[in-house]
Amino acid sequence: DAADLDSVQRSTVDFTEGIDRPLSGLRLAVVTSMLDDATVDVVEAFHHSLDVLRSLGVELSEANPMGAYPEWRNDVAGIMPVEAYSYHQALMDEEPVQIGPPVRRRIALAFETPPQQYARALEMRKFVERRFEGVLADGRLDGYLAPTSPITASPIDLDQGRDDSPSSIFQNTTVF
């Protein structure tokens, strides 16, 4: 994003390029640490998807770019509410009822995030990105695999104000 001073300047990538090519020969790494807190059903489904990818000729390996930094997800946790509020500010300020109470509460966490914590989280995110990119380059990998969430989605609740989802629901995607 040229307008974002913190963005890395890269050429535009066409993610649809090669979409018709077979998966055979693709080299992907499983981020093993992102399975640590996953529920049994998520782990089973994830391993099933890995079996499917292997059957299609994908070469799988394991990687843990943040292995030396086990608290990295906690260190970037303050980013999501602040950026979500920034993106949804007009709606939050002018028509908050348009956002469901559970999501509104998560976005409102922006007001509980001290500026210095947010600044440190942004620096950590840059570090995390460099670590992940470095492992891709060093291992000549095409990408990573990890569950999107460590838990399965909760059923839709008739009480739209209730949210029994643990905070860990977004822990695998907070930084990305």
C-alpha cells in the first residue's frame, strides 16, 4: 500500500497467476506452533487437509519461524482492535447498532490498548513478518499452512448479544 508508510514496497503480485497449474511440486510448510492450542477436531481436520494436499503432490515440511519467541501472538494482540476501529470508525461512531454486540465489544478493545503497547505491537509485527519471510526464502518454500482458528466456529446464537467465543479464536490470524 503506497499510502501506508509502514508497508514494504513491493511490486504488485498477481495471486491468480498459475491458478490453473497442478499443485504437484508446490512446497509448503506447516507452522507447527499454530497447532499447539488447537482443539482435537481442528487438528484432525487440518491433518486430513494435509493428507489431501500430499495426495495432490504437494511437498510438505514443518517450520516454526517464531520458535524462539513463544509469546509472539500475545505481543501483537493489541493491533487488531485498534486497526479494526480505525477501519470501522464511522460506523462505530455514527451507527454502532449496525455492528453486532460481540464484534462491537472486540473493536472497542482499541480504547483499552495503551499507545505504547500498540507501538510495540507494530514493531513486533514487522519482526514477525521478517522472520516468516526469511524462513520462506531460506527454505525455498512457496507458503505456509496453519489452521485459521484453533477452535471450530460456534453455532449461531439466537441471542445476538451473547458471545461465548474464547479470545483465542483469532490468535492465528491476528498478525496477518
